[in-house]
Amino acid sequence: MGGSVASIERPAYVNLKKYLGLLWRGEKVDGIGIMETLDDEILRMFNVDFRRVIMKPPKNWIEKRYADGIRENEWGVRFKQIGYYWEWIWYTPLGDIEDKDQIEDHTWPDLGALGRVEGLEKEARDLESAGWAVSTAPIFGGIFEIAWWLRGFNKFIVDLYTRPELASALMEKITDTYIGLYDQYLGAVGDHVQMVMFTDDLGAQTQMLVPPSLYRKYLKPCHKRLFDFIHSKTDARVFLHCCGSIDPVINDLIEIGVDVLNPVQPLAAGMESEVLKRNYGDRLTFHGGVDIQRALALGTIQEIDYEVRRRMKAFAPGGGYIFAPAHNIQPEIPAEKIVALYKAAEKYGCYPVT
């Protein structure tokens, strides 16, 4: 819990704290309304083993804000709060470029900026010494994601077919930027973390967002270059958050160095927990798996208990499972269901799994 991509939306967290009778203790929300830090009392109450060290924004960097409530981050991606949620705004600063040389005209994160890792080495070392499993946090989005956020989804997919040099150059630039950021991040905390988190969504509910052949030709080499770099900087495991129906490329992900796969959405096509464990469980750790689309959103307390037991039975035998909801706990989920989720995890999270 509290892992950025297995976390909780702010409204649900506020209700949970009220339900538990806990005061607000300065917890932080990230740029899209998900809890970035949580009350340690809740983490202990739910027997959460992981603690995160989070890269900071550079000193003197100020997020751009506009009169209509839109915010722009360091990558030039814009968001706006709509109801509970922060939504991506269809602002595509690279949408009109025609040549790969124009990619450099965009304002990219400043790799020379100071302050990103200030104090993180001590924070990670102290958490490790206290006996926690320590993880980094994702820095922002993925290579594929940022490419289409900046270019526009439809246009970037067309690029992969008709302008592959432009598409490849954009993904290479994003990969270079990430390597520069992880060089700083892991230079500070790499000796004290057990898991390095990265995110890049490739799947929808029923199929992949791009054909596996396109993934293998253009994006897989970028992922491999980044994951190879991370493995060269630390002995920690590489964690990839990759939503949706992605079974056709799971072997590819293992091949290029993914050690932990999240969120293993059980209702996405081809992502049945028992099948994933049978096919990949000897080479991959699963993180997530507990259905939030139906069981947590619509189920009774008893049905949530059954859901947790089912995922434990599927994923836990032989090890290689980190219990978590399959993505963030949504704003409307009642506190009693969240408590039931973690109480069930405590009840079934031991060996032998029954």
C-alpha cells in the first residue's frame, strides 16, 4: 500500500483516516491526486513491508499553473482536475513537428538541476536499517506513455507505422533522459533499495495498445537499455507497472530484465492469475492481482475476503508474490472495504496457503 501504482486516491484515504480515528499528519498527494505518502500507523496496521524513497523536484523549479486550473509538469505534460480525478489534457507540444531534429527544441527535464536526491541516501539507509523493504518510486510516466502524451496518441501510433525514425528518436530521447535521472537516483539510494519502480502502460482491457510486433521492434530496445542501466547501478529488482492485457509480451519483459510485474489485472483478457503463475511464476514475481474493478468496487465484505483468498492461492505458492490491489484504490471505495481487504491479507497471507 502506498506504492504510487498500488496506492489509494486521496478521497478514499481521507475517509479511511476518519474511519480509523486518525488525525492528518502532513501526508502528501502526488501530481495526479494519488497519495504519495501515508500515515505510518496505517502501514503498520496493515502489515505493509515496503517503504519508499521518492525523488524530489529540482530546487527552484516551479510547476507551471494556468488560470483554468491546468498544471504543467517538468516534462511539458499538462493535467487538470475533473471531479475526483486529475486528467491528462490534450496538449501535445510535439504534435506538429515533422523532423526528428525538432525533438531537441522541447524543454526536457534539466539533468543538471540540483536537489533531486538531496537527503535520499540517508533516508534509504535509515529505512533499510529499520528492517523495511525499501523501494524507489516511479519518476513519472513511461517511455511509450510520455511519447504519446507529447505527440498525441493517434499521431504517435501512426508515427510507428509511417514515420518510424521520428517515433524512435522521440523514445530514445525519453530513454536518455530517464537514464540520466536514474543515474542520480540510484547513485544516491541504489545500495539501500530492494526494488526500483518504473511504469509504462502497454495494455487495454481486451488487448494491447500496440501490436506485439511493434513493441518488439521499437519500444523493447528502449526498455532493455533502461533496465540494463538500472541493473548495472544496483542489485535491486526491477519492477514494471504495465496495465491491462499484456500476456503476449510478458516473455519479452522477462527477457529484458523485468523482475516484478504489476498490476496483473485479473479481469483483463489473458491475465488470469492461475495461468500467469503457471506460465511465468518460476521467472517473475507478481505484485498486485486483487481485483478492484468488481470485487473491491461492487463486492460485499465476504466477496472481498473470497477475492483475496483466491489471489493468494493463485500467486503465493512457492513464493514470488507481493500482495496489493490491482491498481490504486479508487475514491468511492468505502473505508470498511479497505480494512477488510488488508485483514483478509493478514488472514490468508501465510504458509501453507489454503
